[in-house]
Amino acid sequence: MQAEFSTKEIETTVKAQFKAHPWHGITPGDAAPELLTAFIEIVPSDTVKYEIDKQTGYLKIDRPQKYSNFVPALYGFIPQTYCGDGVAQLATDKTGRHIAEGDGDPLDICVLSEHTITHGDILLQARPIGGFRLIDRGEADDKIIAVLKGDAMYEAYTDLDQLPESVVDRLQHYFLTYKNLPDQPSVMELASIYGREEAFEVIRTSMEDYKAL
């Protein structure tokens, strides 16, 4: 006798055979933007910059870190987000200058933790506390700053202005210089730094941009 399977059982079996795409196959979580799932691509000990391959969902080498500028926190993106027209319009509204478009990538996130996490290609739960509104060659390229859920040191911080100034300065320096080449002008511009509520607004907008993609 031939076994009969429900549609749900077939879908579950098929999904179990394949790795979910980190950008498209994982959700930000039901509690987003207050608590969300982040996919981590690189960690502070990496000497190579990895990023997600948009087609396959696997990590790929973007470039070796040529200089002594290493990411100061866990770095990745928020699944099912996109920096598109909405994020660009939000940057335009907040800065009073025309930002033509987003950078066309998922929304970046930096997650602070006291723990040493030795590799990327992982998921974690994070609480956003603020962000940097960066402009990359005229495109909106926001960086959300978050803390690892349950982290004994950093979860006490609920807004970016509570962080030690040295931590904010280190993050700011990294993002303003990580794309620089010797004897070339910087391509990154920090338009503004914002707190938790505005970070929530950026995340919601990027989720809407993703739905429209």
C-alpha cells in the first residue's frame, strides 16, 4: 500500500533537506524590532571580511583585511530586510539632504557582547539600542547597533547614549575607515547617530522595503 502524506508533512521533509537562506529563509522574529534575529557574518578575530552570497546563501570571502582595522563587534545583517527606497527616503527626511537610494543590501547590524565568539555563520538574538546613519557614495547604508540578548555586561544598556564613549568611538572609527584605501579620500560619511526608537523606525522601514522588493 502506498503511503499518503499531507502537504505539510511533505513541506517539512523537503525543508529539512536544505539549508535556509540566511537573508530570505529566516525571519527577523515575531518581536522585531525590539528583539530580533541577526545573522552574523564576521567576528572581531576575523582577518578576512566575509559576506553572504546573495544567490546561494553561503558565506563568501569579500576581501582580506589589508590593514589593522578589524570589526570591533559581531557584524552581520537582519534577515528579510532591505535598504531600498524607504530607507533612503527616511535618511532624506532625517538629514534634510537628498539621498537617492539605499545600498541594495540587507540592513547591517553590529552586536555587542562581552563573550568571545570565534566564528560567524551563526544566528543570535539581539536587542537594538541605536544606529549610525552612514552615507556610502551617496547611498543610505545604516548600521544598527545592538546588544546580545542575555549578555551579562551589555544587556544593561538600552540606548546608544548609555554606552561608554570609547565603545561608540571605536565603532564609528571602524565604519568610517573600513573601506578606505591609502591616499584615497574616504567613501563613507557619518550623517547622524541615533538612539533606540529611531533604530526601530529604520528596521521597520527596511522590513517594508524587503516586502516591496
